[in-house]
Amino acid sequence: MFRFLWYLFLVVGLAAGAVYFAERPGRVTIEWLGVSVITNVGILFITIAGIIATGSVAYRFWHAMRRGPRQWKRERAAKRQEEGYRTLTQGLVAVAAGDPKSAQELGKKAGKLTNDPVCLLLQAQASQLEGDHDAAHDYFTKMLDNPETEFLGRRGLLVEATRDGNWQLALDHARRAYALRPETPWVNTALFELEARAGNWASAQKTMENAVKRKIVKPRNAPRQKAVVLTERAVLARDAGHAEEALSLAREAHGLAPDLVPATALAADLLIAAGRGRSAASILMDGWKRQPHPDFARLFAAIAPDETPVRRVQRFQFLIKRNPDHEESDLAVAEAAVAAKFWDTARTHLDRLSAGTQSQRYCRLMTRLAEGEKEDAEAAQQWMRRAQGAPADSAWSCDNCGNIAVRWRARCGACGAFDTLAWRTADAARSTSAVSNRLPVLTGTEDPPGGDLVDAGAARQ
């Protein structure tokens, strides 16, 4: 609209000027270098306007000829960049669709059209899909040279190192990635698990505590996870002969997670060794109320190793009042009663279990009862045979791979998973385990689910 008005104003002005000069036809004489030119005023102004217009056109033409090649190069580069990004997008779609051949071709094409470092990521992922891990490793390594892609390159190399079982190299990449972006959930998870796998439990604890501060770990899971780490550290300290340090760590773990059986048992064991039987008894009775366990019964007996069998039965009857209806309570009193030759007491508690699952432990106690109560060798032999085919006693088994462990540790000795050992029967372990021998966060390029530091059940014993 404004342009139209401008042209209209210009035409009207020129017309008015032409009329003005036509009505006032003055004469102009120009003499220069012996030449004399006589013309009227209108022709003079038209000539001057023509000279100015010609000069302007000539200047624009010269300017266009001068800047033309550079402008053409910029436009051509912009078109290449646009095509490169379009190709890169198509390549990422091919990766997501699981088409490695197309992704590789598109990645190479995008790399020729644009210098965007994301092209390296596309080619690396395409190589992973094709199973060419050497090429993927090379692409991820090149990504380290660019600050924009170094973090993703570290993650790719971390995955490759984990796939090869090179845990030390994986730990190095995890530490470097953590230094770049310590607030990223998967970095915290990977670093924690790799520090734990390497036995660097103090470093693993520090990583976990930093994750708690950044709210990467859900608050309800944090005490349990820290307690597991502290318990493992206490075990190592005890095995190294550092009893005081072990006791301090075990008691802290027990305070954070009173329902964590290994922490309770270890704290009680160390208290007994330190001659603090009364404190150990208090911890064990509280643990029995929460979740009875054979280790608690063993340690409760160890508080007074020289007591008479009769006194032990009395103490155990006092203990099981904390949880009288639990199977473990009946087994604990029955075992003490058999040792004291209180056959009636033993039979009373074993009869309460007869309708349930008769485990090998139950059958062994029935064998001893038959031998001692009535000296019935035939009945004892029958119970011994039944024990051979009875369900296995409860043990520490891994939720991740189903492995049965001789004793509890923070990591499964078979698959390396953190806090997956639970106290259950062997049959239950086989039915609930999801067989896997890999770290849950390092098996691919996906982000860890839910942002938790570890995926461990809060209700595990």
C-alpha cells in the first residue's frame, strides 16, 4: 500500500514538474571548451535526471556483480544445510525403525551435506544396529572431540565397554560422563553400579548421596539403598579386622533400614563379639518382630553359649513372643527343645507346621524327634528319606538371575546386580527370577526407567 502511494506521489510530482517547466520555458546556455549549448530549462532537468538514473543503475549492476558469487555460495550452503538436516532426520527415523542399512546410508549422506556432529551419533547407532561394534567405537571416539557431543560419545563408549566386559574402561567413561553432567539420572545409575562392581563402596555411597541431593533417587528408596551399601562396607571392614569401624557402619545401616536382615544380623554379631550381649539381644528381638530369620536365632543363642538347654528353651520362648505365628518361631523353639530333650514342646511346635510346606529342615527335626522321643529308628529312617525329597530350605537368591548365594552380599556374585538377594525357598527363587546377567542400565542406549538410582524392591528382606 505504501509502495503504491509512493509511486503515485512520484508520478504526480513528475507530471506537475513537467507542467511547471512547460509553462515557463526558460533558456539555458552552456559554454565549455569552446562549445556552446543552448537549451531550455525542462530539457536540462530531464538530462540531469537521466544521468543520475543511469549512474544509479550502473552502480547497482557493479555492486551485484561484485557480491553475486558470495551470495550464491551462501544460498547454496543454506540449501545443502537444509537438505543435510532433512537427511539426518530421515536417518534417525531409520534407526528408530531398526533399519541399519538405510540409517548408515543416510548418515553418510548427511555427513557430506552438513558438518553437524549429530551425524556421527547417527552413524554410530547405525553401526551398532548392524553389529559393527568396531565402527561404532570409532564414531563414538570422534564424538569426544566436540563439546556438544562428548557426553553422548562417552555414553556410547560406556555401552561398548560394558558389552565387551571391560568394566574398568566402562567405569572410566562413567566418571568422565558424570563430570560433564552430574545431574543426569542414567549417569548416576551407571556410575553407582560400576563403582559397586569394582568394590569401591565408599565412592558408590558418595555417588548415591549426591543423587539423593539432586532428587534423582526417590526419597522413600534412599534409606534402603544407603543401608545396603553401609552393610557391605561393614562386611568388608569386619573381614579386614576393623571391628569398630564395622560395628559403626552396621549400626548406621540398621538405623536406616531396621527391616534389612543382613544389617541387623551383622550389627548383633559384632555387638556379641564386643561383649555387648544385652544390646545385641535388643536388636535381635526387634528384628524378630519385623522379620524372623534363622541367623537371628543362631545369634540369639550365641549371646549365652554356656547356658543350659533348658535355659535356652526358656529364652527362645521369650524371643518368639515378638512374632509367635511365624513359621520360623516354631522351628527355632522346636530346635532348642529337641536339644534340651523337651519332646512335648518340640512336637507341639512341629505339629503346628505339619499342614504347611515340610522343608528339609522340618524333616531333619522330625528325624531327631523320632530318634529321641520314642527311639523309633524306623520312623526316623522314614523322615530321613522324606528329607531327601523335601523342598529345599530358604536361602539367599537373586531376583535378577536366580542364583543361590551362600551368604548375603550387596551384589549378586553371579550377575553383579545390586540389592537383588532375597531370602526365600529355592523353588520360589526359580519362579520369580528374571534370568539376566547384565547390568540393567548398561544393556543398551535407553535411559534408565523412572530415574531411580537402582531398581530394587523396597520390601526385600
